[in-house]
Amino acid sequence: MSTVSGDEHAVVPPAFAGRRWLMPSAVLKELDPDGERPGRRPRRTARDWLVDFSCFGVAVIIGLVGADAVTSNPHVPDALARLDQAIGAVACAAVWLRRRWPVGLAVAMLPVGLVSDTAGGTCVIALFTLAVHRPFRYIAWVGGANIALIPLYFWIRPDPELPYLVTVLIFVLMTAVVVASGMVVRSKRQLVLSFQDRARRAATEARLRAEQAQRLAREAIAREMHDVLAHRLTLLSVHAGALEFRPDAPREEVARAAGVIRESAHEALQDLREIIGVLRAGEQDDTGRPQPTLAALDALVAESREAGMKVLLDARVTDPAAVPASIGRTAYRITQEGLTNARKHAPGTEVTVSVEGAPGEGLTVTVRNPAPEGEVTPVPGSGQGLIGLTERASLAGGRLEHGPEPSGGFGVRAWLPWA
């Protein structure tokens, strides 16, 4: 579908794109409701002017035929014939009001058509216009009244050439044809509007789907950024805090802490560059570092031990290489977040990491730490890590539970499907 100029949300059928003059103004108003100023009628298009002149010409021609018929009718006096022609002339001029007041003109033509043969063309045009521009209930009442008045009209003014019943039947059929023609035109217009409405809804749904996909992508990137950087920045915070509170620490400890800070800062910078690269390119760079899986768990534990943590790893997986990459990455992130939280909230304690599972049984990841001894200096944090991990495990088809242990420590337990 193409777009109407002046309104980026208005849709015009392809067959009429760039040729607005070929469409009725009433349809354009529905297609482009903001294109006209409020309270004003839509401007006539070239097609409207052509149709209006044609309707006026048809009304005049039928009026002339009716004026000739009423003049030659012996049952009609001359004075009544002249009055008939005057009323018909006014009725023909009223054709130009059919767009503004279709119902009023059609109702007004009921008594006028009963007393004037010359106004017959205007009656037909008014009835057709009503069928085009208004719902069926209007045409049902007005059209029914027209049909009901036909026998009375020919009872008052019988046709000199045709029998009464034949004349009534012919005009009833003519009225039905006019009404049916108007309803066909209206149904075609409604079909165009329904296509336009369907196109608008499809565009809206596509935009909403795109926005939802963008939001989900942002959430995934935000979770990945938190999982990746929280671990590195916690190392920086803990060791920088140790240097701050222990300026008299032995030279070896200071050198080791500075080395951890330097290495963690370098790794955090590398991870941040990768995430920004994904944001810019829209997809993972093939030249970047591979995403961690379950095989990288040993390196994660070794890194934590080098940073001064006490970590006990109990890995009992029958076939680590067979673990799906997405499940292994989720298990890695869960372990990483558990170690990060233990380092922040229970420094100096021994953290136990347990990973076990087999194909068909699932993968179970548990990270536990006892309660810290003494008072712990609070480390700033958003508190969203475990919430994000719960959502990550749920998206993977598993579940995650976390909370205080009966012994006073804290535990994180997750189960992930392994088909």
C-alpha cells in the first residue's frame, strides 16, 4: 500500500496512488481523516465534480421528459402542468445539495415526487445518493416509502398508454434497481475502506512486533552485560576496597591485588567492546571471543581462586561435551553470578559449586556459601542479578531457586533441561 501525501498514516489503494482525483471525496475523507480541517466538508475531487454534473444532467433530461409528458397528459390541467415544471426546476437545482444532505433531500423528494412529474429525475438521484452514502436502515425506510407511494401516484395520475398494474410494476422494479445500484457502490467503497483498515492494522501490528523484538533484544543485551561485567567489576571493587582499608598490607599482597585489578579491568573492557560491537553490527562478530560454555567453568573457578576466593568445584557431568551450548552458557552465567554474590556478601567463606546431570535428566547447578564471619562492608549493587538469572533459566526451559540456607548461608540452585 502507498501513503497519501500529507499524512504518513493514511493509506490509498495502489490502483489510485498518485491519482486522488479519481476517488470520491467521501472515501478520501475516511482514508485520510486528518487531511481536512475539523468541522469542514471534504473538498470535491475532479471525479466528484464530474459525477455531480452528470447527475444534474440526468435530472434535467428526465425532468424535460417528465415536463413533456405532463404537458401532453389530458388528465393534467395547464396551470398544474406549469406548477409541476416550476417545482421540477427547483428540484433539479437541489441536486447540488445531495452530498451535504442526502437524507434530507431524499425525504423532501417523497412529497415533491408525488405532485411533480418533472422532479422525477431528482427523486431517482436522491434515492441513489442515499443508498450510496448512508447505511441500509435509511434506504429501507425512504426506499420503502417511495415504493409505497408509487401505486398512489399512478392512481392520481394514470399513464395514458400503459395499464395501471403494469406501470406500477415497472416503476417498482426501477426503484429497486436504483436502490440496488447505490448499495453496490456503497459496498465497493466499504470494501476499499476495509482493505485500508486492514493495511493500517497490519502496519501497526508489524510496528508493535518490531518494537517488542527490539525490547527483547535490549533486555537480552542488558542481561548479558550485567552477567559479564558484574563479575569483573566486583573483583575490581573487592580488591580496590582491600587496598583502601589495608594500606599497610605486605608488598606481595598489594602486587597480587593490583594484578587482579589490572586483569579484571582489561577483561571488562574487552567484554564491553564485544557488547558494543553487537549493538553496532546487529549480530555477533565471528572474530570476537567465543561465548563461554560449561567447559569454561574450570577457568572461571580458577580465576576466582586467583582473586583470593575459596571455591570447591564438584563437577559430575557424564558427558560435558554433549551439553548444548545454550544450556552450558546459562549454567556458566549462573555459576558466575553465584560467585560474584558470594564475593560481595560473604567474603572469606568457602563457596561450593556443584554441577551434575546427564542427557534426559537435566543439568543441576548449585552454588552455596556459608554465612560470613563478622560484619561485612556493603558493596553497591543493583540487586537485579538473581532476577535476571531466574528469567534466563525460565527462557531456557528450566527453573532457578535462591534464598537463605537452613545453616545460615545462602544458596542458588538451578535445573536446566538436557534433552
